[in-house]
Amino acid sequence: MDPSEIRKKIGRFRILTIGRANAGKTTILQRVCNTRNNPKIFNSAGKKINSAVLTASRERGEHDIENEMVFQSNPGFVFHDSRGFEAGGESEFEKVKAFIVDHQLHAIWYCIPMDEASRSFTAGEIKFFSQCDTGSIPVMVLFTKFDALYDVEFAKLRKKGKSWKDAKELAPKHAEESFANGPQLQFLKDVRHPPKCHICLPNMNKDDADCGSLIERTAETLDSEVLQQLFVSTQQTNLDLCMKYAVEKTLPELFDHAETTGSEAHDDIIGKLGAWFPHIYVRLFETS
């Protein structure tokens, strides 16, 4: 389907982020949209909200999940933010449940920071995965600040006599192995409403941070090719993913048809392949 037609029908790709304060949510969204700038905030009526008003609201403990966050670098994404459930208790939980039901969300990113001492799920997080049925909307758990576990394993390796260099090199692998057998993933397997998948995100605060794996896993969780095409063609940080979906989703269909020669057929192939690439499809036909 033509990307412009998809956007007319569905609009922009809409993601709800949930997580505690300081879970690294904004940093991850900046990486996804390839920017260091803060998003513009709009209310549910589409009116831009002054940053001073937002700051005052946060200081009073107020938060509106209806607000839309849009980054100028990639306005094709719309993000909604929930501060998690500890701050608002039962009322906040019910508000999030109602929001999920009433809005056209395409994915939910639940952020769990790994830099806190307990590294365990809060009561609010347990409640969400036990009681909140999101229907067809895929939920992904993002274990943010995962590099905090590198420091833990580094200390263990040094105590075992490893050199500073060897401990530094081995720590990430040891952290991943330890985490794979830890209580967090076991909890997610046992809950009533498990997420579609999880992903570990280390060092997202660094300039060379790579969110490619997050983009790829999100695309995999979408159960509609139309939504996949909308998401893949909206993101602008993972060109390999555009190529992968263009080849896997388009070429088999094209080669099933007997007529694959001639200028019209070539234009059709180029158009269908280009639909998976951000911006290229538009430029292709603007210059023809």
C-alpha cells in the first residue's frame, strides 16, 4: 500500500511509554527520533503547551497522559507518556487502562530501569502485567540503563582476580547471562498478561547509542503488515530494517507474477520497494 494512503487511513504511529521517573524514557525517544532536542508537547485538542506551564504542572505532581509528544526531527511518531503507577496509585492505573482502550495506540513500551538497587518490579508494575489486558496492542518491556549491570559484574570479576581490562571486556557478557536466568524474566513469563518481548538497552545516554534493536523488535511485534510498513517507513535510524522488509515482504509477491518485465513493471517494483524506506518514496516520484 502507498505510504501516503496508509497515513491518511491510520495517521501517525502512536506509542505509549510507561515507566517510573528517571527510567530513561525521554532519552530513548530522542534516540529513536535521532535528536538531542526535547519534544514539543500538544494537548488533546492539538494546541501546543508552553514549557513553563508543563514545568509548573509537574512540580504540582500533575500529569496528563492525553498530551502528545512530537519530536521535530521525526513528526511521524506521536508519543504519550505515563509516569507509572506509584505516583498516582489506583486512579493512575485506571486512567492508563481507559486510555489504552479509548485511543488508537500501535505499541506500548514499558520501561524498567536497571540502575536501582533492588532491580525488582514495583507493585504498580506487577499490577499492570497481572490485570491490564491491552488486547491487540503489543507491549514490549524495555530494560533501560542496562549498563548498570555491567558495573555489578565488573566488580564481581575484579574480586575473582581478573585484570581491569579483562573484567571490563567480560562484564557485558556476564551481565547478559546473569540477567537471562534472573528473576525479572521469570516474572514476565509467569504473569497473566506477559509482554510480547523484552529488550535490554545499555548506554542510551551516549552519543553513539544504537537503538536499532529496539526498532527491529518493535516491527516484529506488529501483527499487521500495514502497521509494519507504517512503522518501518516512519523510523529513520535503521536503514537495514527498511531493506530487510522491502525484500522479504515485496519481492516474493512480485516474482510470483509472470509479468515482471517492461517499464511499467519496473516502476511498480521500485514503488513497492520504496514504500518501506523513509522519505525515499516521495522523492522518487517528485523527481520523475
